[in-house]
Amino acid sequence: MLLARFYATLATRRARSVIATSRIHTGSSLPTIQTLPRAAAALTTSRKYSRSPESQPHLSTRATVVQLLSNIGSKREVQQYLSHFASVSSQQFAVIKVGGAILTEHLQALSSALAFLNHVGLYPVVVHGGGPQLNKMLEAAGVEPQFEDGIRITDGKTLALARALFLEENLKLVEELESLGVHARPITSGVFTADYLDKQKYNLVGKINKVDKGPIEAAIRAGCLPILTSMAETPEGQVLNVNADIAAGELARALQPLKIVYLSEKGGLFNADTNEKISAINLDEEYDRLMTQWWVRHGTRLKIKEIKDLLDSLPKTSSVAIIHPGDLQKELFTDTGAGTLIRRGNKLLFGTSLSEFEDLDRLKEVLVRDRAGLDAKATVDRYVEGLRNQKFKAYFDEPMEALAIVLPPRPNGSLAHLSTFTVTKSGWLTNVADNVFASIKKDFPKLAWTVREDDENLTWFFDKAQGSFSRDGEVLFWYGVESVSEVNELMAEFSKYGREMLGDSNLESRLHRAARIASLGADSAKQGSGPTQQARAFSTSSQSPPTWVRKKGISRLNGATPIFHPPSARGYATATNPNPPLGTRNASNSQPTKVALIGARGYTGQALISLINSHPRFEVSHVSSRELAGKKLKGYEKRDIVYENLTPDDVRRMDEKGEVDCWVMALPNGVCKPYVDAIGHGSKESVIVDLSADYRFDKSWTYGLPELVSRPEIAKATRISNPGCYATAAELGIAPLVPYLGGQPTVFGVSGYSGAGTKPSPKNNVENLKDNLIPYSLTDHIHEKE
């Protein structure tokens, strides 16, 4: 959908773009199409040549790219494109290794993705293999493929077939790109020079010892995408077979690209024990363990080994992504990426005493970093000081992207306690948090911890736990607790005290309490209380519980002392959340979000108005209803609002002026498209929430069901389709049962009076509905598709 939208916009100027991208340049460096006027100054310092003004893409191309990236990533990721890829740079853009199966099964998707990159001024260097095709050719010729350590043993007959095949596959990709208006240049020799890897063992297999960038630079200077095979030659001219992964690695060493991407039909590496895609691998921590897994063998083993050798020779910030060609844009332009990300990462470190930390100030900074609040620093100081006399084990990586502190079970208990767990955004995205938690699980077979219910990473904690229990905006998690009586006792105590049951051993609890107390003290001072009264009216130091708590003799987790205080308001950030509690979109926004409702007459619109009326961060700016135009909006108390009858042109003008932050389409099915098309022309990206079914099946929109769709994905989305009512209930009810279903589930739904809408019809006629069930849409209901 995204590519189709891009090409539709680009179609009217394709000829001009093709001419621009094929212009001949002089100089020795590789060009990048200049799309930003402000980059002109950088040209004089980073390039020996430049494109002439008429060769620049039309400014609308840049706008199209930015709009496209806005749909697949965040504002920060759009800026990443503008600053890194659309400005001059001494680095190359990307080396992309294409597996043979991709050329056979996904040639069009691959070509479309490469064409998109080329049309926006980027020049990925492509190197491809042809292993699966070669295996079929050898089998047809009666030759059995032979491998040793994942390397193909190549005799003369195999090499002859391989050379002919690689030339054919190379030409196929080049012709497909040319059909899309992209100039591509086949480079089938002259780049890789090699010696024999081990002639006795592998025969005609090469080990690359030199990469000549000249043919690649010449292709790009001519505005062509370089398409390479993985064949190499000896200095004497003997052709040698080289594994395409290895060839891509050597190319990356020579070019030092911004991105290294291996395209794979599977879209990543999979753990054969769980059949789940591995999202990230940190080699410094995980390599040795990975190489002992039974499923890491043959090509997979060689791939991981070669990637490790490659990354060991590149800057530590380098990484390799293994993805499906359909995810190429997402991988190149977003932080979250797709497939499997492999990087060196950092080894995990451990500590059991404060003396093992070289810099205690650094430790305190990490513990405070995402707990901005009143008295946070002083509270962390007291917490760290308390660790001097407390048994604990700390888990962290070298830059402390993730830090966990676990308190072991007390002598009379069996349950350890996760005292604090703080992870940066980078730590979440690069699997560091998973590595830390895996280490904790090895050391502590039974663990309990608490998390705020509004934590953006709540689903991650659900995945790590065997059980959970919610209370007043907080969630208690645990694993390893098998006894029903122990679970009941744990839940009963959490029901009474919340996370305060953990006492002062829980840093989040102490920070929350300290912030609340400091806030109350500040409010008291504003109301005229003297400084002496408010300064020490409360104490956050460790103390004995109130008398009434001790008399009740309540059991306490790990013997920790519960400290009671009245229920407090929600809204403080927690250590488990690397983002602001209102989401990255509103992290620095102090103004209420302005919401416009299009089609506010129905039940859904009225319910939404009621919710916004009681929400401190939202306000209604416009309500549109053809039937109620001119009348005052009822049920909204923040200010007087009058119904309007907005047209798509009205919406376009309002969006261009930035009058609305979020548009809610509360319209019947098949009606809202003109309004949606009118939005997106302003200086800022507005959010659209469609309550109809019009965009539920559009892959460029995010399906707004947070229980089944990633909450962070919904939080950063700008186009959100609202699930249907029956679909919501049915999906949430069926989802946990899917692994156990033996056939097609059946949903029998009964709609209440309000389900028929507000307009009079037989569906909401009381005389028809009384003591009656009226069947409708028994087959092909739109919710079936959901």
C-alpha cells in the first residue's frame, strides 16, 4: 500500500526523475541526490562535486517521502531520513545481500523496494546469491550438492553451472529494475579478488582478499544501481565461488555503509525450539550460547559466524539486519525495524555489593534517569545507601542501558523480589532487557515484581510472568509460584497494600511515595502554611508500620515491612517505562490535545464527548453534524461548543492551519474517505481515528486494539482504525483459546437496543424488539473479516 501510494504520486514526474538520477558526474566519491536546500553548505565540505539544480528531485518528492515515513515510523525517524540519507555524507548508504530464494519468489517486491530507494536519491549496493536455484540445477544434472561447515564444495562442473546461473539471475533483477524506470548496472566480475579458501577441502571456493570499489563508484556516478554477483577471481583470472553472505561482509568492510541488510525469505532468524522469530541478537553476550543450540547449523551457523567476524571488524555501532524484502523500508528508515537485528551489543555484568561499582554517582544517575519527580534524587541516595547492608544482585550491561536489582528471598521465604528495573528506549529495542531478565530467571526460580498499569511496556512483562493480579492501577507479576495457597496469600496481601506490601525494598514504591509527599508539602506551602510546618511534616525514611498494622499480624512478602498511606493519584513515571507516561508524542506538550469529531450525533460520538469532558489532557475543538448544525453541544462543560456542518474542504483548511491535533471520524461506513483525504496537508501530522469499518483492512492503518496490537505501535500511529464492537468482544474472547481450537470458532452475537443507532428503523423499534430476536447478517458480516 505504501509503495503504491508513493508511485501514484511519483508517476507524473517519473521521466524527469529518471533523467535526474542518470546524470553523469565527475569526481571520485559516490553521490547522493540532494533533497534539502539547507544541505548545500555541507556539499562544499563533504563532496568534490555536486548535482546541478535541475537534477534535484522535485520538492514534492521530498514531501512524499516524509509523508510515507510518517506512516511507518515516528517523527524522530523522519528526521533520521532527512539528516542521514537525504543529506551529503562520506559514507555509503547500504549494502544489501539478496538470497537466491528472494530472486525467485519475491522479485517484484524486491525491485519495487529498490526502485523506491533509488527514486528518493539513495544508492544501495546489491550483492546476490543463487543457492536454492543452483541446488535444483545440480539435482537435475544428477549432481548431489556437497557442503562442509556450511560451505559448498565446488568442482568444475558445479562452478560452470553456478556462473551461468548467477549471470542469468543478475540479468533478471537488472531487467526488472529497468522496467520500473531505474537504471541498474550488472557487475559480474572485477570487484572481488580472492585466493583459494582451501583447495584440497573445498576445491574452487575463494577467500576474498581485495575489494575494488571502482566499478561500484562508476555505476553510481552514472546514476545506476550496482548489482553484483558473489563470484570472485584469482589474480591469474580463475573464477572462484564465494558464499554471498561472505561477499556482502567483505563489501561492507570496504564501503563502511550506514546499513547492512541481508534479505531472507523467512524474514529473520528463528528459534527452532519456540518457532519464534528472534528480534535481536547481542553477540557479545549471546554468541557462545547461540552456537551451542542444536538448530544453529549449516547455513545458519555460517551466517552467524560470518556476521560476528564482520561486526568485530566494524565500529561497535554497526549492525546487520536479516529481513524480508517487504520490510526493507521499515528496516532502513525506522528505529524499530523488522526481522532480526544482529549487533555486538554489550556483555552483561553483575554485582553483589556496592564496592563492585566503580562509579556510584553513575549508578545513582541511572536509577534516577527516568524517574523525574520531586525528591527523586534524595530518595535514590537513601536507597543506594540502604544497599550497603542488604543482600542483592545487580544485572546491567556496560553502558547501563538496562539495570535490574534483585533482592534474594529472606531466610524464611522462597520468593525473590525485583527491587527495580530501569531500561532505556535503546535497551528495549535491542533485546538488552530480554537478556537481563533471562539472567535473572537463571539465578532466581521464583520472583515477584510490580509495574504500573499505564506502563507502555506492560505487555512485555505479561510475557515474562506466569501470573498477574491488578489493583488500583498497579499490576503484581510473578513466576515460579506453583502453590495455590502461596498465590492466594500473595494476591490477598497485594489487594490490601498494593506495591506497599514490598516495603522500602521497592524503589518505585519509595519514589512514588516521596513524590506524593513532596507534592503535598508544596501544595501546603502554597496555601499559606509556614515553612517549618511543611518541611518535616512527613518522613520518607524507613520506619516501623503503624500500630494497627502490626496488631493485625498480616503476613508480609519476604518479611518486608509494609508502609501504609492513602491511595495516591496515578500519573508518575516508572522505572519500567523508558518513555513519558503520556507517550513520546506528548512528552513536551503542555497544551491539551484538540479533538475534532466528524459525525458527532450518534451514541459513539456522545460517549466520546463525555470521556473528553472528564479528561485533563483533551479538549473538543469542533463537532460536526449535518442535522445538529447551529445547536449547542450538550454534555460538554469545558467551554461552549456549537455544532458545525463541516465539508472536506473545511477540514482541509483547518488541517493546513494546524487547528486540530486529532480527528475522530464517527461516520457511517463508506462515508469518511473524502475527509481522510483532506487531512495531511498541514505543517504537522494530525492523528485520525476512524470509528467506521472503512480502514480496518487497510495495512497502512493501525488496528486500534491494544490488547492484541502493540501499545507502542498504536501510540506512535497517526492513522488508527477502530475495531468493531462484536469483533472486539469476539477477538478478546477467542485470542487466548486459539492454540487450543480444533476448528473454526462460531460467534453468536446479540445486539442491544443502542446497537441499531439513533435513527428510527425497524431495528430499534421497541414494538418489534419486545420479547424478540431479529436475525441479521448471518453470513458475510463485516466483523467476520476482522
